[in-house]
Amino acid sequence: MQKITRGDFRMELEAVEKGDRLIVNFQKNHTVANLVRKAIWENGEEAGYDKGNPLGEDSNLVIDADNPKEVLQEGIQTAQDWMDNLEDEV
């Protein structure tokens, strides 16, 4: 289980590996899932976001890479760096 922590914000993510893919459940937190997806793309890797049925509970990020857990960690770090930079600007 991966943990995201920033100030008072804490989130635990459930992940399932399927071959070279990692499917991460963001527990209906679409904003954070899309932010991490964008960070993974900015890092030169591939990830897609599936929000599933609008009435459902799904918000899955699918990472397709040789080492998807490392890609996820780097994406989370990039997103946290963006938030630090934004915080410095305010």
C-alpha cells in the first residue's frame, strides 16, 4: 500500500499489479489521480486514468511501465514538488 502525505492530507492507495501494469485505486479522489497521472506523463512515462461509471466508486490510475511502482513513486514526488512550488508562490 502506497501512502501520500502532505501536511494534514493523508491518503492510502490500494494497488494491484497485472504484468507490467499497476492499477492504483485512488478511492474516488479524481483530482489527485489526475494530478499524479499528469506528473507521470511529465516524467516521460505512461499512465491512464479511468474514473469508471460516474455513479460508481472507481477512480483507477493504470501505469504501464517496466517498474510501475517506481514510476508511481516518482509521479507522486513530482506532484508534491509542484504543490511545494505553488505554496511558495502564495
